[in-house]
Amino acid sequence: MSRCFAAQLRYRPPPNHLMDSFRSTSYGAAMTSKTLVINLGLGAAILALGAGTYLTATAAGSNTPAAAARTVTVGKADVSSVATASGNVAPQSTTVVNAQNCTGAILSVGAVLGQQVTAGQLLLSIDPTNAQNALNVAQAQLDAVTAQANQQQVSAAGQVSSANQNLVNAQQTAGLDASQQASAVAAAQKAVDADNAAVAAAQALAVPNPKPANWADPVLAAQNQLAKDQSSLSQAQNQAASTQLKDKQQVASATTALGNAQNTAGSAAVPTPPAPNLPSKLQRQTLRAAT
């Protein structure tokens, strides 16, 4: 609401003694009349201006509509917040893809630095000439090593077979010798037993008296035969023991030879060496993104 200001003019005359002296002259009388007219005019103008201002403010206040009140129901709502930050973008992980042992001229490039790629995407193609030559050399070396290993296996297998046959022969010989020596010892023992019986029988016979000139003492003869057969029995037993020891040594030697041959065969069974560290045919020609 505008305020209305009322202007009021008040004329304060000069002191009487001044006015009396001033009016005594014609100039003073004229100046007093002019001054009064000017002051009255200014007062009227100020009154008119105040009245206009009052009327304008009153009219403006009566034409302004009252502002409508706004009401809002209280409730829950989603509030979105925006955060602003600054920084540098960096990859979470970095994978280095190289061409392994491939060397050669690059035939084509399928990606540039900073480009996003997918697994299996062609990155570049390399001339496979150098890789193919290296593969050929490695394959030739592999074939030579494989042939040598096969030859060693064949030789070792022959040695094992021969050593095994020698062991079988030694075992058979030992068995045959043991049987023969056992028979010889048994026969010698049987002869000794018979001689002992003959000596006993001879001793049971009556000795004639006087003895004939050509009489042979049967006891003495039986004892001599017994001594001879006992010597044969001892020889048979010694021969059996000696033969058994010799056969055991031969079997042991054949067993050792078989073990050595088997070890040699195991060493000769060299596993096929792995292929050289070269890329496959596809990788020799192209380099693709890793998974």
C-alpha cells in the first residue's frame, strides 16, 4: 500500500522592522508582491503533485489482485541427486597379446591403438614363411629323434629277449644237473648200503680152519668194496654241490643280465618329444584378440 504525503505551505514573513523599511521604498513594495506570488505558485504546484501521487497509489492498490495461496500435500517422493567428479579413465585389466615366436613381415593390420576389440577379432596378419621354415626344421629333428628312439627300443627288446632266454636255459640246466646229481648220489648211497650189508653177511660166515691156500676173506673183500663205494658217494655228493653252486651262479648272472636289459629297454623307450614352441597354422598366419 503506498503512503500519501500531504504537503502544506507555510509562509513566514520577515520581521516587521525589516518589512517596514523594505516597504518604504518602491522597489521593496514591488519585490514583496512578486515574492508572494512566486511562493503561492510553488505551493499550489506541490499540492497538485501530492494529490496526484495519492490518487495514483490508491488506484494501483485497488487494481492489484490478491496472490492465490498454494498448498502441497506432504508425502514420500524420489529425490535425485547429481554428483560431479573429475578423474582419468583407466582399464580395469590389460592383456598383452603377442605373436609368440612368429617373426616376419606384417601383411595386414585389423585394429589400431585404443580401439575396442572382441575375442577372436583379427588384429594383424604375419607372413608365415619364417615360421614354416622353423617348423620344417623342427619336424625333421623330431623325425630323427623318433627314428633313433625306435631303433634303440628294437635293440633293447632284442637284448631283453636274449637275456630272458639265457635265464631260462640256466634254470633248465640247473634243474637237469640237480636231477642228475641227485641220481648219482642216490646210486652211490645205494652201493654203500649194499656194501654194508655184504660186510655184515661176510662177518656172519664161519671161517674154515685151517684156511685153504687160495681162500679169500669175504669180510675183507666186502669192506674193500664198501670203502670204494663210500668214496664214490662222497665224490657224487661233492659233484652235486659243485654243480648246484655253478647253476645258481649262472641263474643269478642270467637274472642280472635280464634286469639290465630291461632297464636299457626302459631307457630306450624315450617318449616322443613335444613339438617345438611354434604357433599353429592359423596362428602363424593371423594374430587374434585373446578371450
